[in-house]
Amino acid sequence: QVQFVESGGGLVQPGGSITLSCAASGFSFNQFAMVWYRQEIGKGRDMVAIIGTQGDGKILRERWQGRVTISRDVAKKMVYLQMNNLEPEDTAVYYCNRRPRYDETWGQGTQVTVAS
């Protein structure tokens, strides 16, 4: 079955960096674009970045431009989100999913907390 397992979150000081990982399985990974989402407490999920099947990544909000990079490893069926110069506003649970989105399954997400 389709599965997404996110990892790599944690407590980071403002200005720090973190790399999130997503292990995908149960579908033809190389045939789908992949998306990172974030969800703050009490809010819906927002798209952060998307990466196409050819590795072409796009950051979807101006506030993350230059600070966030999305990448994928087709052989390992992994997607990564590297975030630099973190801000307290980046605090959220981060999820990955494929595109088109597979709503029947979401991973547990990985919590990123930016605080001093």
C-alpha cells in the first residue's frame, strides 16, 4: 500500500538548518511528482515545495525562496527538504505526499520547532 514516512524533524535554533526526509513506498515513485506540506497547529496543510519526476524543484512561497531546497533520490525512493536560516514561523509539522495527492494515506509527519 502507499506509504509516506517522514523523519528528520526536531528542535532548531533560529538561523539553524535542518533536512527532512520522506520515504515513499507502494507506488511507482519515479512516475510521480512529490510535494512537501506543512501544517501549523489549528491550520490546514500548505504546500511548501514540489519536485517533478525529472528532479525539477519549485518552492511555492516567496518566504521560503533561497532558504528551502527540495530534492529526490529515485533509487532510494526518498524526498528531502533542506531548510536553512530557519525562523520561528517555520515551526510546523511537515508531511510529504505525491502529486496528484494520495489522500487515503498520510504519514505521521515530522515536527520542526524553531525556538531559542
